[in-house]
Amino acid sequence: MAFPLILVGAAALLLLKARSRRNGGTRSSGRQPSPLDVLPGIDWNGLDASTQRFAHQLAREAAEEGIPVVVTSGRRSASSQASAMLYKVGQGEDLSKLYRDKGQIAALMGAPRNVASWTAILASYAASGRPISRHMTSASFDIRTRNLDRDEIEDLFDIVSEMGGRAVIEADHLHVSPYR
Ligand SMILES: [Zn+2]
């Protein structure tokens, strides 16, 4: 009677180990006093409750592999979205590769490149029900990646996908949404 139970237990253990084995199984876990680290000064409370729950669950799963989850951006107003996008342009990033609506990006890139100009455009997109980013609809957050190696970033990407969300690897962060 005990023999099948042992087999079931062993199978469950193998499943639990599958992910850590992918990383070589050498990571310690549980070193973070709090699984989710939210930077001060960002609009975390403005995110949907379901998005916040998703972030906490992601942090718990990542912590099991010893991967810290630091949230560097939450909900964004039109002006904070404008600032974030202008920063990317300043870093030489191609916005048309990061955002789905190429027409909106073309319009922004053709407009004066300052926060006031882009804020007005981004606010008009949001008002017409076509927000350029889920940060503006309270359904996205960013995770710092400069403290992670390539495997850890890919592991986070995989965890988000397994949870049914969508992740985009950007220059210095992972952009995460709780749904696709
Ligand atoms: Zn983002």
C-alpha cells in the first residue's frame, strides 16, 4: 500500500524539481524577506487588483528559484508614459518594435519630441479607447533585469507565460501583463 504512494510522491517531487533543474538546480531560495519588491515613487496602487495579485504570484514562483522580482514601473499617467517613451527614444530604441500600434508610433515620432506634445497625443489615444500601453490601463508592470543573468530573465519570461500572461524583454526590464 505504501509503495504506490511513494511513487506518487516521487513523481510530484520530480515535477517540482523540473524548473530548478533547468537552472542547474544550484540556486538557493527564500532569501528575500519579501518576495515582491516595489520601488518607491511608482504608481503601484493604481494597478488593477488582479494585476497586483499576478505580480505577487510571479514573485513567489520566482523566489522559489532565487530570482528577485523588483517592480520598476506600474500604472502610468499620459505624462509618465510620454516620459518613459521619450526616454527610450533617447536611448536609441525603436518604438515600433516595442508597441503594437505602428500607426500611433508613427504619429508620435512625427510630432515634436517633448513631454507636453506626447502627453497630449497619448491622452487622446487613451480617451478614444486605444491606449498605447497597458501601463495606462493599469494592467502592466515592469521588472528590473540589470541584476539578472540571461537564464534568470528567460525563466521569468517562462513563468509569466505559464501563468497565462505576456512578457516582453526590453532593454533594461521585463514588461509584464497578466493576460495576453
Ligand atoms: Zn512596461
